[in-house]
Amino acid sequence: MKIMWHKVFTAVAIAVCVGVCLSGCSTPGAAKNKGADSNASSSSSSSASAPQSAEGSDRQHYASSLKAYAEWMLKSDDDIRKDSNSTQIPMSDAQRDIINRAIANEGKVSRADYEQSWMNFRSCIMNRGWTDPKPTAYGGFYAVPSMNEEGMSKTQDEKLVSDLNFCSISENTNTDQLYRTQESNPELSTDSDQLLVNCLIQKKVAPTSYTKEQFSKDWSSDSAPAFFSSAEAQECFTLYQYGVANAQDADSYWKPLG
């Protein structure tokens, strides 16, 4: 069975966009970015692929404030729209409206707009001929579901990657990033590894002595620590956009073809 789990966030001029990396994944109890299963494909996020920071901010923070971050997202999108030669994907009018409402609210995205952006993403995917990618939910935050691409051709694989990329950027990536930042990263820190480690410690799934250096080793290892598969750890991974899928849930993976 070919399994794909998707959750890469990579920086481009639009502010934040979603990309997909194809590589093997197979670990005891969890699928992550490294492994030996040649029949699996996966994607992962890390501090190296974190969203870009707004102009004028230091490298340790996305922006000086949530409002400044939202304004930068909108300006980046304006630049894309004005450039007739740009190959980057602009935000949809619906997502621009959400970001504008956030700017009017000191950069804060309402829960209703967060929910709507995910509905818009799902509709976008379904309008391109795929089944409903009902997101996984942990702690009030959503993530693109792990995927089972069994039976899909190379052409279909490539179209799925393209459609996920387009729908994510167009409909909800900036909204999702802004909402996560306001709810879980009030300092607007760009140190995603440290934020994740703090979460794992707070959830009591990792010892207080656990460091981001140790996490980096665990993340790049062929075998993940057992606690990576816990519900508490999954909540942290979802919150900070790290792609770790629980292999025990493989039967519930999204099947794009139905």
C-alpha cells in the first residue's frame, strides 16, 4: 500500500506556501520524514522550511506584531498579483477578505474565518475531482490528512500534488499560519523546533531535560521515539505543522480517489 502523509510548509514570496516532498517513511507507530519503506511517500516540516519573516523584522520573529505579519502577507500577495510574469499562486479573494478582516482586528483571525478557510480548501480540492480531504484535528487545530494513494498513477500523483499546492496557497495557508501564530506563538518566534519541544514538555510526553538538539536527532533518525505516536505528541506536531502521521491510523487515511 502506498501511503503519503502531507504537511510541508515552505517559504516563498507569497508569505507561506505548501509544498510536497516525496521520500520513504516507516517507523514503529509513526510515519515521518525518514525511513526504509520504498513504497511510501511522505513530507515533513522543520525549522528549515518555516514561513518567512516580514520585512523589517529580525530573524528570530516573524514580524513585530500579528497585525504587521498580516499586512506583510497581504502586501506579498499584492506584489504577486501585480507581477504579470509571476508564476507564484496568489491568494483567493475569499482568503484576502479573511486577512483584511484580521488586519482590522489587530492581526487576529476569528475562529469562524479559520473554519471557513479550511472549508474553502476542501471545496477547492473536491472541485478538482478528488474526494473530500477531511482534515485531522488535534486541540482545535487542523492539518491536511495523511493520504493513501494506492492505485494512483504517476500522472494522478503529480496532479494531486499540484492541486494540493494550489488549493492550500489560494485558500488557507496564510490564514492557517496567522491563526496558529496568534493562538500558540504570542512572541511570533521563528524557532519552531523550540516551540515544539516546549509543547512536548508541557504535555508531559517528553522529559523536562528534552532539548531541541535531541529533538533534531530524533527527527532525523530512522526510528522515532515511542512518544511521537502519543495523542499528546500528535497535538503538538499538528499545532506546529510537523508532519508526523500515526501509522496505527492507516485505515482512516484519506483516499483521494475514494
